[in-house]
Amino acid sequence: MFGRIDHIGVAVEDLDAAIALYETSFEMELVHRETVDSQGVEAVLLDVGDGHVELLRPLGPDTAVGKFLAKNGTGLHHVAYAVDDIDATLPRLTAAGIRLIDEEPRVGIRESRVAFLHPRSTGGVLTEIVEPAGGH
């Protein structure tokens, strides 16, 4: 069902400091930066192997990532898996008893199509399904 781990999402308060840490200490290359208003975040992708680390800074305290930071502090926010066809994958997950946060895919970073799965049905891990734009 899942092709590979697409990215690991990390919630941060200071995006520039986090970028410096990952670029300098971990030698990861920053490959993309954008504001995703629909998700209330400024996000960056850093390359690591065939996947990415996605750093997320909330645009405000009332966003999902803002609330996460207030409750948990900086740290692992979600795991994202790549799929070839998100429209086919979501019904399969529902049939398997997985609770969806997003019934329909929405636009994510780099014009990908994404949907989140509820952590109560995924072993406590917020899970994102990603159909990358252009297949990568």
C-alpha cells in the first residue's frame, strides 16, 4: 500500500535555527521552503536519502502545529508515507478500520496531495499519506 517513507515531520518554534541545525550538524540540504496557509505552517524540506525531513513552524498558536507545540514542545510531529494513488488508498484504509482526519485529499507542500490519518487508529502516531506531485 505504501511505497516508502516520504518524510518525517518535525514541529519547531524557530525555523531558521532548526534549518541551521539540520544543514550544519546533519549535512542535510535544504531543497524547498514554502508557506502552506491551508495547513497553517511555514515548511521546509531537507533531503535525507530517498526521503526528507520536513520542518514545520506554525503560523499561529491556534493552528494544528501551534497547538502541538504548546502541548508537546519541539519534536516529532508526524510520519508521512508516499503512495501512487491517494484516491485509491484512502478507501482501502477506511475499509481496514483506519480513522481518517481528511476524508478527501488536500494540497500539501510542493503541490502534493495529502491526507492525515488519526493517531488513535495508527498506534498513537499522526500519519500522513502523500501522493507527490509529478510522482516524486
